[in-house]
Amino acid sequence: MTKTTTRFQKPSFIERMFNKFMGFLVKIGLGPSYMYILAVRGRKSGNIYQTPVNIIETDGQRYLVAPRGVTQWVRNVRAAHAITLSRGRRQEQVMATEIESNRRVPILKVYLSQYYGMVKNYFDITPQSSNDEFTEASVNHPVFRLDGP
């Protein structure tokens, strides 16, 4: 059985403004190569919502990690499964499959090793934490495998 949580860390005003700025850069094709705009249909409203996200690749597979926990985009992805990732004019439809918490550890290790400076405020662990600490933290950070064209 997979443990789940509803933990969510609300962004500060500064973080919201930074996300809007980075989202703008990614929409026009600038910004870091690992950053995409995630577009997903709202589970209640049916509206399309967009947010900038960091994608990681490990062992030839791409993943999406939710550093803030169970955000609205996480809930919408869980409901829709089909999402669109875009950078500039390039768009791709992918399927997002949530990884069980007990299988997230290696993915979270890669994620933290790549993005720790940006996301350390949202994790109670560091890239050097033990496997047990990663396992404990994994229930608070949903991870999705991305499959598509």
C-alpha cells in the first residue's frame, strides 16, 4: 500500500513572482533547458492551468517531481494523467503516471542532486541524506513518470 500525504508548502509572494518571471521566459523559449511549462486541465473547472516545472531525466526516463508537495497541479495531473509540456513554440503531449512513494527514492536523489539549491526549502533532506531519510520524505513529494512521443 502506498502512503500518501496532503502536505503542501505555499509559495511566498517573492516565489510567486519569480515563478511568473521564469514561466514567461520559458514560454518565449528562454530559460533553463530543464524547465517547461506544464499545462493540465483542472479537475473541477475543466480550465487549462499552467505552471513552470523542472523535468529530470535518469536512466533514459523523464520525471516530474512536486517539491512543494500536493499542489493543485499535482491534484489535476492525478485526475487528468494527460498533460502538455511546452518550451517556446515546442509542445508535446505526455502521459503522467504517479510513482508509488516506496519507488521514488532514486528519482528524488537525482532531483535533489540537480536542483537542491533551488528546492532545499521544500525538503527536510539533503542529497547526502540516508536512504531511510529519503524513504520517509518520499511520501511528501509526488513523482510522475512522463511517457509520450
